[in-house]
Amino acid sequence: MRQRIAFLLVSAAVIGGMLLWLPLAHRTEARALARSEAYAQAVNQDYQTPEKIYRFLCADFRARMSEADFCAAWEKERTYPYITPLYLFWPEVTAYSGDTAQVTFLQAARIEGMTYPVELVYENGDYYVRDWASFLDGSYLEKFEDIPYSLDWYYDT
């Protein structure tokens, strides 16, 4: 009987320790980097399905903007005649504190060395991206007021 009680206590301690340790296992710089790489993959490859990008955004952003509103803003943003569309690569964690991480991506652009910084926030057991603040306040629409050039010549329209 004592052996069973000892076994149950040890088992409960091991399971309890695992349950406490598992969330902490994701709170690493390597995990922050992996999440930033997955975010870049979503922006670069899944830009036609912004719902996938929305899933990477932090809870604060998602509380302030619905998925449908984000998708509409994303679609509008994508209509701006950028010469080089947003493409992120080679993320580097430039600051890390456990709960937050600053990640700087290189950005495909006509100007060499352009970067794209984002902040990652640890919540709900993983890192989520704090980005697209201009969607929340609508300031991204200002650039549509005066477009100084057209790319119609570039596309077969």
C-alpha cells in the first residue's frame, strides 16, 4: 500500500513538473526565431490568404480588429502600386527578454539594406507578432491619397 501511495505521489510530481515545464519550453529565443520565420513564410507565400497572417498577430491586435476587417485592410494595402511587394527574409533576433523579442527582417526592396522590424510577444503559450498598427488607426490609407506614379506600364493590363 505504501508503495502505491509513493508511486502515485512520484507520478503526480513528475506530471505536475512536466505541465509546468512545457509552457516554459516554448519561451526561448530559438522559439521566437522559429515563429518569426513562420510569420515571414505566411507574409511571403500566403499573402493571398491573409487569414493565415492574422493568426500570427497578438491578442491585443485581434481584440481591436476582426479577422474580416484585417483581411479587407490587407487586400486594400496590396492594391498600392509598390515597385517591390513586401517580402521578408533572414530574421534576426535583435533583443530578447523572454516575454518579448525584437526581430529585424531584411526586406526585399530596390534599396539595399532595407529592414522590417517587428515585435514578438509571448502569450497563450507561444510568440505572437505585434505588427500592422497602421491598420488599426487607418493611417495606411493616407498613401492612397496621392500616388505619384503608376505601374500600369509594368503589367499587361
